[in-house]
Amino acid sequence: MDHFRYKKVDLHMHSLASDGVFAPAELMQRAHEQKLEVVALTDHDSLEGLAEARKVANQLSMHFVNGVELSVQWKGIPIHLVALGFDIDDDALNTVVESNQKVRIERGKTISHLLKKQGLPDIYDEALEEAGMSQLGRPHFAKVLVDKGIVKDVNKAFDKYLGNKNLGGKLRQVWPELSDVVEHLKSQDMSTIVAHPKRYPLTVTKLKRMLTDFKTAGGNGIEVVSGNERPDSVRLLERLSREYDFDASVGSDFHGPFGPWAEVGKYTSVHESEISPIWYKWLV
């Protein structure tokens, strides 16, 4: 197809239902202000914000796609998998989401324990309170460390205490296997997408091995751009989407109006004629 008609697309963004800063309704309003026409909410291991986001997106005449960002692993390396276009009551997907939510609670307890081993106080309850309706994660522990004056900002919290090296790599293998999750979901009416493939600690050779396993398991596509990525990385991912016959997804991975996140609807330009846009399937 030539130039796609819906130029303003963002299929990766986060709300308060995970680690974003805006409620789903506010996020959809922000998307509308950015003149987006096709949007998906993809909170981490949570479907909680979808109904609210869909209602407001419909009111604002945006095409809304159900989404979620699932935590998985490949050979011990954490990978994020975006599922798009599903029924919110899909049993197979809800099973994965509920399992990951339980993992997040146990993971939070592990984070608290590892922070105490670094000489910090027990902040598990405060992090849980900070998370509120969100899925508990490292950003909530980081925020508590900032509020307590232990570090000056969230980036310092990760640099000094919450990075994988600081935590001894103990959080890397808690998630389900990539292939197992894709196999579990492949017969359902949804698309599975590898999120931001260039952010993982993988050489191009290992990235291709991961994508091969993903494809073999029944995966559908990759994000060819996620936020402010280097143009050469986007070109590589465009080529890989063609090589593997993957659908191509795009998104800002917006969390909030602060670095390093891109604004809603903003990301490095893609070569439209070089990809197979996944959003076409919902716009026929």
C-alpha cells in the first residue's frame, strides 16, 4: 500500500494502571491533543485501564486498540511482548496477565530484600502504597527513595540501587518464557509484538535468534520504532520486519512528560513503504 491514510498512530503508551503518570482518560485526552487517530494503551501486565481509555478515545473519535505489555524472558533475558487487538475478556490472555501480576508482587518483595542488603531501610509497604492501582515495579521503589531524600532523582535511584547489576541480576529470570507465552496466545484473536527490540542487551546475531524463536512460536510482529530511537536502529528493524515477514508496529512508549520518554505520538520517522503496518488490520 502507498502512504497510509492514518498518519498519526501510537500503539505503545502507559497510564497509571502501570507505571505511567496520567490516568487512562487523561492520557487519551493528551493523545487527542497530539492529533492521534489510532491509539493503544499498553500498560505493563495490566488490563485495568482499557475500559476507561476506550470510552474516552471513542468520545474523541480516535480508533482505540486494546493492548497490554507482557513481561517475558528469552534465555534469561527480560523481554517485553505487546499484545494488541484482543477481547478484554480473552481467557488465555487473562491467565497470563494474572500470573504476571502474582510474579510482580513476589518480585517486589525480592526488590525490597535486595535493597535492604544494600543498607537501605525496608520500603516495601511504601512502594506498594506508591504503586496504588498500578502494577508494583522498580519505578515505585525509586520514587520512594527520592521522596525519602536518599537519592536526588529516579535516574540516580536506578544507577545506585535499582539497576540489574545493583540487584545482582536476581530479577532477570522470574518471568515466563517468551515462546511459552506466544504459544499460549497464538490461537487467540490478537497480535503479539516484540516491544522495542533494540533495547535489549543482544547483539544483532542474538536478536535474530530471539526473533526466530518468536516467529517459530507464532509471533506476529515487532516494533520498528519506540520513541526517540536512533535512525540506524529503526532502519535495521525495518529490514528485520521484512526479513521475518513481520507486521510492523510503532509507538512512543510514553510514560510521562519527562525524559527519557518521548511525547505521545512522537517517535523517530519510519519509511512507510518499507513496512507492513499492523494497524491496517483494524482499519479495513
